[in-house]
Amino acid sequence: MDTATHPLLLIVDDDSTAVAPVERFARAHGFDVAGRSGGPAIFEELPRLKPDAALVDLRAPDVDGGQLIGAIRAAHPSCQVILMAAHATSDSAIEAVKLGALDYLDKPFDYERFESVLDTVRYSMARRQRLLAADSELASQFEFNGMVGRSPAMQELFDALRRLAPHVRTALVTGETGTGKELVARALHKLGRRRDRRFATANCSAIPETLVESELFGHVAGAFIGATDSRPGMFESADGGTLFLDEISELPLGAQAKLLRAVEYGETTRVGASDPRRSDVCVIAATSRRLGNDVAAGRFRRELYYRLNVVEFTLPPLRERREDIPYLTAAFVKEFSTRFDKIILGVAPGAERLLHDAPWPGNVRELRNVIERSCMESDAKMLTERDVLAALARQPGAATWMAKDGLGDHATPPPAPLTRDAVDQALQRVGGNRSAAARALGISRRALYRRLDTFHLR
């Protein structure tokens, strides 16, 4: 951001007595201010004003808030819009950020929160300029709450998480297996108002059908065979916090009805009990299936689907955002080189091409697995094409696409662990030349020396 000029904040509000202190506050925090009372003329002025941020009264006279946001976005795509209104509600706040607003402020203002919003605007402006001047540290710059992504789809997802997290009470996270749905749920919790409370997780596909209701809602002693004590369910345990329900599509229909009441009214009833209990829980559900199809087939309750789908976050598969693979790879190499106490500086060009072209049916989780295995087995400072091929060959279904791409001859998994006799015989065949023995065994000299120590062949 050019330090010679201040960012411009456009304020659209017909209440001049309310606007004056807001203008003074914004100027004191480094913003130039342009105040407008609303009306059709504001649409004509937008191209000339060039605001960096806009504070818009949702109920300004003769101006539709949604249309004004659209006009601002069309004229100045990088402009951050903040909506304000008296008597704000949770529903109107969520609707505002759905329209593309950065945040939603109540009147009269909480100036501490307004200061935080202005700080966010400045941060976003600086961040955009850093992205334009990105260098070799891009991997860390594109990290967001455990996720890495430079692609437009991921940047849009990160922006939506920032805007919506403070307002979300229920959300649906969709995407193929391995795309990182739990990371989205954790980001929503961390960025939301419950960040200091518990984040609980339940994998609906891993809970036996007979125990689902007990796990989620609890049970009383004697409710069923083996229930010797009363026990709270996950809703009670997560009271005040966030409950992440992974693979929600696997939940039995009977449990879905109880879940709907828990989400809708905050009421749960332990198995074997008659009195409901209250719990205040933010519910984030995730699925790798198309719930709309399950609803049509009668496998998922329509009313529960609509209740969970107040806000939906969709993660794209890795094959649709291949530009992110280098940055994900760099982050994983850094993680595993540290974990394994190795000096691994990066990935060789041939290995980069392999990683870019692989189909990745298991998405980011599969890529992470491949990099972990490559780092574990490599003795070099750079992950080579051979390292990556060996790790890729161990993935389910790899043989088919590797053969199709002409990689089959090179994609065989590494040989079984070397025995003492195999190492001894290799040394004898090359007259004790350790470099030649390492090549014959298909390992590095360093790896050979470790095996010589292990087998006491020195």
C-alpha cells in the first residue's frame, strides 16, 4: 500500500449526526473519508470515488443495500464493504455477508469492533499487494488456518470463512474425501465467537448404528444392555462450543429427526429419558456425498438438509486447483523434513512434474501421504523423481494411471528391506567398492553406511 496516500473510506448514511463521529474516528485511524447521504446519485459517483472500503447503511433512503454492494463490487472489485443498521439480527448479518460484505455492524457503533474492521481492511489491502509481489515464500503466505491455496477457488473460500465465521450457527461443508473439510470446520470455530470453547468431533460413519443416539445425545442408566451409568452425549459435552459432524450422510434416519430438533431448538433427550435438556451448540456438518441426491432418494431428511445448509462451504478437488500443488508440496516438505530431522530443501523438477500431473483421487490427504513417504525414505536434499514415483506407486489405483502415462516401468515400489546377505553379496560382487554397491542395491551411499553399521559389516 502506498504510504504517501491514505485509504479512502466511503460512508453512505443519511444520518449526519451519526456519521460525524464515525468520520472522525476513521480519519484518526489513517483513512480519508467521503460521506454520502445515499440516493441514486451514489451509483453515478462510484467510478470517480474509487473507495478502498465502504461503510453502507443497509436502510439508506432510495438505495437498495444489495444493489449498492453489487455496484461497488463491479466498479471496484477490491473494495471491502461493511454494512451497518440499527437492530441487527443474526439472519440479516448472514444475509449481508452472503451479499459480499466484509462485516455487519450494529448501530450505535461498538468502536472497538469498528477499529478491528478498519484494521482488517488495511490488512486486506496490504495482503493483496503482497500477493502481487509474491516470491519464494509464497507457500507460507498462502497458508490459512492449516489450509494452503493460491487458486481463486481457495482464496474465495478463505475470504468467505473470514466474513461468515463470526455469524455462523449451522453450516454444511462439502467436498470429496481428502479435500480438508475438518480444516474448514476448525477454521470456522477458531475465527468465530466460540473460539475459546470446546471443538468436538464425531465421525458419523464410524459410530455403530445402535449407538449413534447414545453418542450424540447421551443415555441414562439402564437405557439399554451395558448402560450401567448415565452419560452425557456430545451435544451436552460441547455446550457453548462447536460440534463437527463428519460424514453426516451416514446418519440413520431416526437419528436425523432427533438431530433436527437439537439443531433447531437446542433440545436433546438422552436415550431412556423423557425430559429434554438444553444445549447451545454450533453445528458444522460435512459430507463427501451430494446430499441433494440423498434427499431425493429418501435417504436424508429434507428439513434437516435445509436447516444445515444455511451456509455451505464447498472444497474443490485437488485436480481442479493444480496451481496449489507446489505450495502444498512446499508446506508438507517443510513439515516432514522437520519431523524426520532431515535436511530436505525441496522437490526436483522431474518430481514436480509428476506431482502436478497425478490424478489425486484422494486429494490433499493423498498428496500429503505421498510427500510424507517420500521424505521418510529419501536420503537426499531434494526429493527426486524416483522418490515420488515410489511413493505414488503405493497409492490405491496408481498402477492403472501410471501405465497409461507410460510410467509403469519406473513405478514399481521399492524393494523389500535389504538383508545382511544381500548387502554382503553386493559388496563382494564389486570388490568392496561402496559407491558401486550402493548403486547396485538402489540406495544412497549414506543409506548403505547405515546398513553396514546395522549388520556390523565394516
